Amino acid sequence: MTQIAVLTPDPADPSYAGQWPGVLERLSQALAKEGVTVRPTPWTDYVEDANRLADFPLILPVMAWGYHRDHERWMAACRTWIKAGLPLANPASVLSWNSDKVYLARLADKGVPIPATIWSAAVDDAVMAAAFAETGASQLVVKPTVSGGAWRTLRLAPGEALSDPPAGRAMIQPYLPAIETEGETSLLFFGGRFSHAVRKRPVNGDFRIQVQFGGLYEPIQPPAEALVLAERVLSAIDEPLLYARIDMTRDGECWVLMEAELIEPDFYLAYAPDGGAAFARAVRERLG
């Protein structure tokens, strides 16, 4: 058996204490069938010194949850990992780049369609009023550029006061009705190969599709156009990726990228027809 490392949340952060062990168990079961065992270890233990990680042939950062709550420390860790040349499943340069949603603008520069987006150094009522005037939207969604799991994400109507707005840089987008009618589609890729897809819809009256907000999930066969967009996104990323989750929805008749999740995405293995075999096979192939 080959042992690899899995980066887990900061043990000092109680937000995730009871959640990640169950996810790790599902991953472990899939990997065991390929002769791979895992050792969980907090990502926060390796911000300044990564020497103890260097002994592992592969490091999966797939449960480095909470990095967005301490982004400065995350960026410092990524610099340490780059300098150490650690064998991360997705390169540390990608983990740094993907941790700020400004990466979406860089992908858009390469021709990847994303929703119309206003990037703002800060958000207040005046900024939102200007955004409504510029877009003509009936509703806007505002979120921090560094966030996860709909953290501090708001949906607002014109004239609605901000409540607990994002601190620092933010992105503002027109709310896309397809989120409620069709949902968001997530396509999972392992080793560059498509594995499975999941449709996620919010409960009535909400716009957030995450499980913690009651999001409803189901496995689907993705439309051909969705696969084309996902492949286009992956082609626009120069670094080799062991895993990727590409989240998208429709804006009118066009598919648009919502997120390219390359750090710690939920793989939705409960909805994978093979139970995670494709993921485990990609890990084994990387190990050689």
C-alpha cells in the first residue's frame, strides 16, 4: 500500500470539526481499491515549513477547508509549497491562483464565457446603486472574491440595504434566474477525463445551492454544450490537474462558467456511478 497525505482543516477552527472525517472516509474507501492509504494532516501545519510533507509521494489538498477565512496564511503556505516543490495533486501555483475569484476574469480573457461581472475594491450602498444603474438588473448577487460555500454572499434588489456585506474586494453579478429553474450543473474531471455530473438546485425562496442551505442534488447526463464549456475551461488552464470541478449554469441560451473548483471541491462521489473509482484511478496513475 502507498500512503499519501490529505490536507485537512485547521483544527483550531470548529466550523468543520465534525464534517471532514466522513468525507475522508469516502475518499479512503475508493483509494484503498487502488492500493492507496491516506494520512490526514492540517494544512495550517505547513505554512512556513513543509519539510514533513516532502516524504509523501502525493499530497491531496482536497479538504483544506476554511482557507478563505485566513487567505493571507493560505497564500503564505502556497509560497512555501512552491519553494519546496511539493508533489501536490494540483500544483501550489494553481491553489494560489484559484483561491481568489479574480481568476474568473483571467479565464474570461482567454475566451471562457462568465456572467457579466463588476469587480469592486469594496462594496457599500453607493457601489450597489451604481451597479444596478449600470446593469439594469432586477437583482444582483454580491460575494467576496475570496470566499467559499456562499460565505457572505448576498442577493439584493434595487434600494435594498446591505446587511453584513463582504469586506474588501467583491464581485457583483446579475442574478441568473436559471439557478432556480434549471439549477447549477457541476462536471467532475479526474486525470483530465470526465467522470460524472450533478445538478444542484436551491430550495424554494433561496438562491444558494449548497447542502447547508438545503440544496437539492441529483446525478445527470450533462448536455453536450456543458461538456464543451468544461473542456474549454480546462484547456485554458496551463497547469496539469489531477482533479477539477467545473460549475456552470445558463445565462439565457448560453452556458456560462460560475466556478472552476480546483482546491477543495466536493467531488459528489455519492452520485458517481463508479463510487469514486475514476478518482482513485487518477491518483494511482499520478503515483505511477
